[in-house]
Amino acid sequence: MASMAKYKAELRKITRRRAVAHEVNFLNITAMMDMMTIILVFLLKSLSSSSANLPQTNDLALPTTILQGEPTEAGIQIVVSRDRVLVNGNEIKSLSVPGCFTNPNDAPKPHEGYRLVFCPGDSPHGFDAKFKARGTATDLEISPLLNAVETPVRVAEEIAKAKPKPGGGNGVEAMILFDRYTSYRVMTEVMFTLGQAKIGKFHFLAMQAK
């Protein structure tokens, strides 16, 4: 009959032979949360920087923007549709917008999706000469628009004086809504005219693509 000491020794041998390496069979939630937090911070930092390869040369100085928020309540709303121009919701009856399409039948219908269109941008496709201050097609100043924004600009200036912003920057602002098929020439003439009316800050409204 084997002694108790010999029995325990044999038992230890059998236990050692059957022993397997320790395996992790559970998830450490705390470690996983730390890992996901690090990945999230990395992605946010990566997306916050521009993906464009901007050239850095001595003869290139990028402009700076002075707009860092939404347009103020005193801002002037300018709407340029395919047919008319509105200032703070009031249509300028005497002003018609030149079409982007040579043939009106080529213009997309309201229910159709957007398509890329190259609108003519030379001076003959701007506002008609009869609407210009100097009566020429090459002129940039649109007289009816300049007259229409005169009163709103004066009101906005008075509001800016009565309620000055912290740190200055009390210039007159305008929120401009262009139709998606507005020609570059029409945009140029509208912005030039608003600049002549002492509007120094522009907000452009656009739809975000889905």
C-alpha cells in the first residue's frame, strides 16, 4: 500500500502533465474603452486638419476671414433667383436677372436634380446696360440694387452704433442667396454693387450635399 507522501507526489506529476497555458477568456472593458478613446481623438485631430496639399511659397499670402459666426439680425438679406432680385423680401420690380441658359427650355425644372452647367461669364451676360450706373454692359454697378439697399444699410449702421459688438467689427453684413445656376458675371456685379453700398461682410447660403 502506497504511502500518503508517494500518493501526493504522483498526484502532482499528473497535475503538471495535464496543466495548460493560461488563456484570457474574458474581455477587459476598461482597456477597450481606453483604446477606443485614443482612436477617436486621433481621428478627430486628423479630420480637423485640411487634406489639401497647400503650396507654401514666399510669393503666396492666403487671405484671412473676419467672419466666425452666423449673420447678425441686422444683416441684409439679398436673394438673386433666376428671374428676380429681392432685398429683405422686397422685390426690385425694375430689375430683371439675365438668364444663365441661352435657350430657356434648357433650364432644369424645379423637380429635376442639379447638373453641372457652365454659364457664360463675359460682360454681355451680366445685367442689362440700362440697369448700370454708366449705361454700359461692362459696368459693374447695378443702380436699382444700389438704391434698394441704401435704406437697409443706413438702418443696419444705426443698429450697429446702438448695439456695438465686443471687440469692434460693426460693419454692415449681408446674407446672399444665389440660385445654383447664377452666372459668375451676375455674382460679380451683385457683390461689387453691395460693396459700393458699404456692405463689407458677406455670408453665402448653400445646401449641404447628402
